[in-house]
Amino acid sequence: MTRKRRRLYVLIAALASLGVASALVLVAFQDNLVFFYSPSDLQTKSLPADQRIRIGGLVEAESVMREGLTTRFRVTDTAHSIAVSYTGLLPDLFREGQGVVANGKLGPGGVFIADEILAKHDENYMPPEVADAIKRTGQWKPEGSR
Amino acid sequence: MEAVGTFLAMGGYAAFVWPSYGVAAVILLGLLLASRRRLRQEARALEALESSAALRRRPARREASGTRRPA
Amino acid sequence: MSGLPRAALAATSSAMHRFANPTVALRLADRLMPWSAFLCAGLFMVGLYYALIASPIDYQQRDTVRIMYVHVPAAWMALGVYAMMATASAVGLVWRHPLADLSAKAAAPIGAGFTLICLVTGALWGQPTWGTWWVWDARLTSVLILFFLYLGYMALWQAYDDPGRAARAAAILALVGVVNLPVIKFSVDWWNTLHQPASVFTLQGPKIDPSMLKPLMLMAGAYLAFFVTVLIYRLKAEILARRASVLRRARAES
């Protein structure tokens, strides 16, 4: 075969092996790449008690209670939910039914003590009038969580 | 005038929106100007090389690089 | 091989042969430049008008959504330019096309610039919406890696005296880094990330209101025309620089 064709085959083979190797590495490191655990994950996976972790899900409707600077609420992934306590300022986008990521430790009584709250928003963009119109038709789908 | 104020305020998020557009503008303009400058430099350098190479090829015409004499 | 694919292959091959001649490429570039520059200016003017004035706020992100119009097109260009660089690098390695390596070299700083815009505007958008300037989730981390790949690519060109070896080393890095592109794109689907999933290129179609899709696409067009314009400037400079170094070497040897 010509030298050019041989170079082409070498290149394709090299890229293919690189792709397979990367895929294997990524699959192997799944757990380390997790940015947050869902409330269900906390039930099924056994995590060391005093480890700093992130949990994510939706802010459960009608679960938010503010006592001064401390906010208590529940994070749910529709299958399981967990109680969270956070002292500090909340992001603008934080509200019930909204995605949220909490960084902290599991405390006594199964309450997650968070020292950082991040709001997570979904991929839908629309003007307020369109959102209101959809809500009026009753077709409003709440933010999906993982 | 009030409309300009509202526009600049960006609903209270001015500190995030305007620097975003500013950063994009600075980086893009910077790339454009730097690229044009580099092209000018390379063109000038090549021209200098080509004209001096031409001079070296015709040593008899060294003193009159611009004028032409009938052959 | 049947008729149509063979004809397409022949056409591509003859085009590549023609544009292998730098003079022909330069002439095409000179003809293309005024158009891309004009398009770039026009699209920026119309795009910025729609982005900043003639488009609504978002129902939850309000005016911060306007950052999307400079952030998302930058992300698209960051990925697209790298894909172009990787393709040009492959062409250079396999077919030894003389302009392939130079066009990748010319494109790299522009791609790096788009990636930087994406990272910085992303941080400025993340703070008021998420509540943080940065997180090490899969999307943000892989885009940061892309930025370092661009810088590494540019550094490799400077690392060698012999342009042929520099080109080969840089091309290999560009191709190795290609695995990062699907990671970036699918990071929001494969892993739990803070960054939300895709809004435009989804299996269900765009999840953006048309009034917001318009400024987004206009700015994307402006960024693309910008890339073509600046690429032409840089590629011309590379071609002239190569000619100069050939002349210098000829003089040194004579």
C-alpha cells in the first residue's frame, strides 16, 4: 500500500485506541466524577459519615421554612427526600420546585447541614408572558431533576 | 433618559451583563488587531527580504534601486 | 465505487490540490475577506441590537439571560474551531497538504480566545444565577481542559526550531485532544452536573423561545464571520512568514 494510505490507517487505529482508552478511564472513574448525589443515592450508597458531599435535587414544595438567617427545606428526587438546614444568603433563583445543589455534611437526625447552596436551573428559556400562559393552561412541567 | 438608565441597569444585574459583553469585545478586538498587526509585520519583513535578495542578484544596479536605465 | 461518491471524492481531491498552492489560496482569501468582514460587522450590529434591546428577559433568569448571547456562541466556536484544527491536523499528517498545518496554527489563537470568552462570561453568568463563579463539574472542567489544549497546541509550535517537527507534534496533540469534544458535549447528559443540559441542539428541538433564539443565532453568525475574517488575516501572515523563512534559509545556504 502507499505510504499515504498507511499513514491514514495508522491515524485511524491510533484514534480508535485513544477513544477506547478514554471511554474505559471515564467509566472507571464514574463515582469520582459525580458532582452531586441524589437523595436516592444517599439511601443506596453507603458513604462515610463525616465526609463532605454534595446533594442535589428539587426543593420540595411547601417545605421551605425560614428562621432568621437559617433556612430549612427538603430536597427531593421524587423517590426520596432529605431534610436540609442552611444558614446564610440563598441564591436569587432558590425557590420551591427549583433545582438545588447543597454542599455540606450529613448531620445528626438525618438532617443535611449545608454550608453552600447553589441553585440549579433547567435548559428552558422563555419570556415571563410565555411562562405565565403555560402555567394558566395547567401544562407547566416542573424542573426535571436527575 | 429614564429608559437609558433602565437599560444600563439590566434589571439589577448590570455588574454581570456589561462586563460579559466587555470581555467578549476586548478579546475579539484584541485578536483582530493583533492579527492585522502580525500580517503587516510579516508583509514588511518579506518585502525587505525580497528587495534585498533582488539587489544581491544584480550587483551592478546596487546604487539605483529605483531608477531604470535603457538596456 | 459508484458514480456520485467517486465524483465527490474527485472534486474534493482536485480542490485540495489547487489550494495546496499558497498563491491560489491567498487569492481566494483576498476575495473572501471583504465579504466575511462585511457580514461580521453587519451581524454584530443586528445581533447586539436584538441581544441587548429587542429581546425579552427570561422568566427566571431575567436580564442575566442576555449573557447567553455572548457565552453560548463562544462555546460553539470553541468546539467548532478545535474540530477544524483537528481535521486540518489529520489532513496535514496523512496527505501532507502544505496549508493544512498552517491553517490549524492560524486558527488556534482564535479558538483559544473564544474558549476564554466562554469561561469568563460563564463565570459572570453563574454567580447571579447559580450562586457561584466556578464549580468543578464535568462541563466546566472539560471546557477548561479545552482551553489548556489550545494553549498547549500553540506552545508546541514555538517549541521546535524545525517547522516540520513542530507541525507534527502540534498535530498529534490536536488529535489526542479530540476525545475531549464529545466529553464536553455530553458531559451534561452522562454525569450529574450543575450546568444544565442542552437548550438548542436537543432531540426534541430547541427549548428556547423564538424571541431569544433569534439574537442567539445572529450572534453565532457574527462569531463565525469573525472567525473566517481573522483566520484569513492569520493564514496570510503564516504563508508570508513561511516564504520569508524559506528565503532566509536559501540566502544562508548560498
